[in-house]
Amino acid sequence: MPYARPTLTQLRQQALQDVLDGGISNVSAVLRFSVITVITYALAGLAWLHYGYLDWIAKQAVPWTATDEYLAAWGALKGIYLKDATAASGSVTFTVTGNNIIPAGTTIILGGALSAITTADSVTINGQTVAQAECSSTGAAGNIAAGSLATLSSPVEGVQTTGSVSTAFTGGADIETQDEFRSRVLDAYQNPGGYGTAADYKEWAEAVAGVTRAWVVPNGFGSGSVVIYVMMDDANAAEGGFPQGTDGASSNDTRYTTATGDQLTVANAVWEKEPATPLVVVCAPIAQATDFVISDLGSENTEANQALIKAALQDMFLRLSGPGVTIHENAWQEAVAAIGLSSYDITSPSGPIVPETAGSMPVLGTLTTES
């Protein structure tokens, strides 16, 4: 049974009662603003602070309730560290005259708001110059889609002022939240491995900044291979959470096609921890959109309820979906029932959602509601 921490009011009452029960002759009550009352209230307040401090100590004593630097200390014991915010990087293309280039260190404005710095001199071919660049600030906001506007912050001789993002800026991620970090710390205590088990590969992938979910398929591409599917729900929210890049292995592994973009970031990070022999391939799941039709809503077919239904289904897919994972009807019936609608009928889908391939992951498609 948990300890019931006394409230400040209870402590005040207890202190006053102790005075009355202390045996002082001719004292059966105290005045509200008497010296004794003030002293007992002050002592009660100090006792209440002590209880609070002991409560805080108890929370920091175990990893499942620890916070801040104490949670970081628990994680460090298992080699798990808070994921820092990272800056996105990609490439931009501008039209040039002759063989002019954009020098390293040039500031580029992306999408009219974010700034990036070129990391090397651009390469010019056939009137087009391509420069690699990295965002000046960290965070998921720096993930910019290919084709977005790119502008030179100041003129460069022989280079047009406006260009475009030729390779999507990826890899930007916000600092990990306490809840996300705590989840990884607890997973590390539950899985004392580190020898190349499926749980280890999942842990190594999720330790990469921006990665929120990971699935491991042993022998997915043949004997001796390990396939890791990853999602980046926050960093790549604009793309539905799907990694931006091409599937493949680490740039250090010559046995398979080298990945690009987010997949390469994960593959290179896992390479530093994986055993020597497995071929590790990092992939993005294949989105398999599933349309929903919900009828018989009557007067409850409002925009507010439509938003609630959509949010409930999206949460269901976030919790239960994965590459090759079948989702059964009871899952979405339970999700919608939790909203509390008086009547509804989910007419589609009419059966389990079965992935088309091993890498297909069911996601919410079009939601249609009918009165």
C-alpha cells in the first residue's frame, strides 16, 4: 500500500493538537493569531517541505520515475544517453554562368525562413552548380523537401540569386523528450543484451536522433542479414514519419548498396555497435494506405467528431502498425468506441488489414464519414 503523504492542512492541525495535548496547564484552546499558532504553522510548513523532499528522493531512486540529470545517470549506467537535437543537411542547386561556384561557408536561405551554410565549394557542371549545405540551427524544422526554394543570402558572382533544394534536407531532429528517453532507458534495463540480438538492433536504431520506432527482421534479405525498418514520426512529420532517402547498408559495408539520407544515418550509427559478420540493411517501411468508411453517425457527423475519429485511428496505427503487421478489426472498433459516439457503423474495412509485402506498413488513408 502506498504511503499517504499528509497535506499541509493536516500537518497544521496535528501540530496544534500536539500543543493542546502537551499538558500545559489551563490551555484548552489557542487564538488564531497567537504566537503558539504561528510557531506551529511554521513547523508544519517545514515538515511539509521535508515530506516533499523525501517524495522527490524516492522518485529519483528508480529509473521509471527519475527525471532530468538523475534519469540521465540511470541511463548512463546502461550506456543510454539523451539524444541531442541535430541539424539537417542536404544539397542546393543554382544556375551559374561559366564555371563559377558557391564557396564553402556561404549562407543559403531555405524556404524563405531557415538558413543553411555550405560545407564545401559547390561543383559546377553544364551551367548548374550543386552545393552541400547544413542548417545553421538544429531541429526537425530543418528537414526541407526537395524542390523547395533556396536563396543566396548575399550575391555571389556569376550565380543566380534563387535556386532550389536538389536533395532533401534530412537528419534534423529535436532534442529527445523525457518520456521518450525514459522509455529507452527502461528497455535497456529489461534487455541486458548487447550481443547482437533483435532487441539490441532495435535499441541501437532507436538511439539515433530522430528515430522514434524500429522493427528488426532477422535474415530478412537472406541468411546472415538483418533488416531494420525505422520511422521518424516527429522529425519527418510532413512525410508521415517515413525516412527520406534510399534503403541500403552502411557506407562502411561494401557487400551491399550504400543507403542514402536518413537510412544512411541509421546504418552508419548501427555499424559502430553491430557484430562483425551480419549484413545490416536499413529500410523505410512501405506505406499501405487503408481507407475507412464510417456510416450511421446521424447528427453526430460533425467536424469535431470527424477530427476525433481521425485522431483515434491515427493513434491506433501509431501503436499497432508495423512492417508486415496485420491489424485486426477489434483494434479499430476499440479505438472508435473510446470516443463515446451514440451510434456508428464501420463499413470499411470489412476484415483484417493484411500487409501486401513483408515491408508494407498499414497507415490511415482516406476517412469518409456518413450520417
